[in-house]
Amino acid sequence: PPKTKVSVKAGMAVLWRVRTTRHVVTGVTLTALVGYGTIVWNPAFLMRSHGMTASEVGSILGPLMGVVGGLGVWVGGMLADKLTAINQSWNAWIVGLAKLCAVPFIIAFYTIDNTWLALAAYVPAVFLGAFYLGPSFAMIQSLTPLRSRALASAVMLLILNLFGLGFGPQLVGLASDLMNASYGQESLRYALIAAALINIWACFHYYLAGKTIKYDTAHIDN
């Protein structure tokens, strides 16, 4: 009988061997790094730069992240399905486009001094920033051999947590410390802006994934 056992090493090799999944994994890694890093530090930024209290931050960011972020995941997945029916490349390109469009709103959130205008700019940033989840997992599943799909999803979640929660907040905090001598109390603001610009790097990988997805899907080895 044919062997069906797949090792973790082999599963990770499958993800990295295919060009499209390689770019998607890189894009997800960068997205998680920025996303978790900024989410952890945004409350401190609002308290430090806008004078908000911890309870005020919690009562605003909690519903905003949950409701608006959830809508972003749903709309992103729905748009990806509709556009992919026309051109498969849009499964990746919709993520890159959303992240690129989010960057000006993120920068506005960190640079506008009026608290309510800043929060208003953050709404579309959260919405667009959540687009990546559905299409990214869909691409990984469709481009992974059938026997390795559960493992591929596990590897993706490992990356999201290891790099996102494990390194994202630490890197933003380190950047803030390094900028402290130049910007003082506002160093966190500029560290968060610098982190937001990494989204453009992630966009590039989603663009490349869109260019190769048709060929890689046609040559998947199940």
C-alpha cells in the first residue's frame, strides 16, 4: 500500500518548495509581525500620545477590532472568491491591494493629533488589514498536496503566533527605545509608523504570489 505518513519536515518543505506558497508564507509572516506588534502597542500609543485612559482605550479598541476586523475577514474572503472566479491571481492580489490601501490610513492614525479623527482613520485600516486571513489560508490549502493540508494549516498558525506574537511586539518596543533619544515620548509613534511601512514589503510578496499561482495550481502534486 502507498505510504500516507507525512513528516513535519516534509510538510514544511512542501510549503517552501512551491513558489506561490513561499511568497504567501513570507507575506503572512510580515503581516503577522506588523499586525501583532502594532496591536500590542496601540493602547500604549493612545494613552501616551492622546492622553486616553486604559478603560477608554479598551472600550473603543475592543469593539473596533472585533466588529470591524471580523467584517474585514468576511468581506476579504467574499471578494477573493468573486474575483478569483474571473482571474485566479486575485486570490493573492486582493490581499496585496488591501494592505497597500491600508497604509495611508495607518499612517494617518499615528500622525493625526485629533483623537477622534485618528480613530476614524483607524477604522478602514483595521477593515482592510483583516483581508489577508481567508485568501492566505485558501491559497495554502489549494496549493498543498491533499495529504499535507492539515499540516500546512498548522505550520501557518505556528508562523502567525511565533513571529507575530513572539517577535512583533518586541521589535516595535526595541525600535521605540532606539528612537527615544531623538523623539522622546513620541518615539513609539514613529516606531509604529516604521512598522506599518513593512506592509508594503508584504504587498510585494502577495503580488508575486498572484503571478505564479496559476502555474503552481496546475502543477500541484497530490
